[in-house]
Amino acid sequence: MNREDALAIVREFVKNESLVRHMLSVEAAMRFYAEKYGEDVESWGLIGLLHDFDWEIHPTLEQHPQDGAPILRERGVPEDVVQDILSHADHLGCRATHCAAGPSAPATK
């Protein structure tokens, strides 16, 4: 999965340009922090870019982001990226992935 593929997923599922700008901004922030903390910039960028791709089709806490995860898997998004995207939903609890916990930080949720 590369950035172009991820952006194609965003453009397929997200029609609200404000939401697209939000996702691009989160991508930029994630890339910045990945570089700052010596993490994988591309992987963290994908997480930021895709984290809300399903909000328009799953706009409730009961659906988002967990109902979007199968779509990401079908599109070839790596499982660690899917798990980190799932971790941004507080109601699901934090998963023990490197990005979800932050760099060198223990998972606390």
C-alpha cells in the first residue's frame, strides 16, 4: 500500500472536502511525528490519511472505524496500519501497536 493507493481510497469514500483536508492534515502531523521519533514515516502517514475514510458511510461510534476495517483489509492495507486506525476510537480501547501507544510509550488505555 502506498500513498497514492490510500488517497484513492479516501477519494472514493470521502466527498466532504473539509473532511479530506482534515485527513490530509492528520497525515502531515503523523509524518512529522514519525520522523521526529524515528518511526516509519510512510506507515504513520498512511494511518493519518486513512483514519477517517469511512466516516461518511459509518458516522456513528457503533460503526466507525470498526466497520471500515474490512474495507481497508480488502484493499490491501497492512494489518498493523488497520489496527492503528482502529486504535483511534477511544470506545474500542487502545491496541498494543507501536503507533497507538506512541513512540517508546507503554499502552495505557
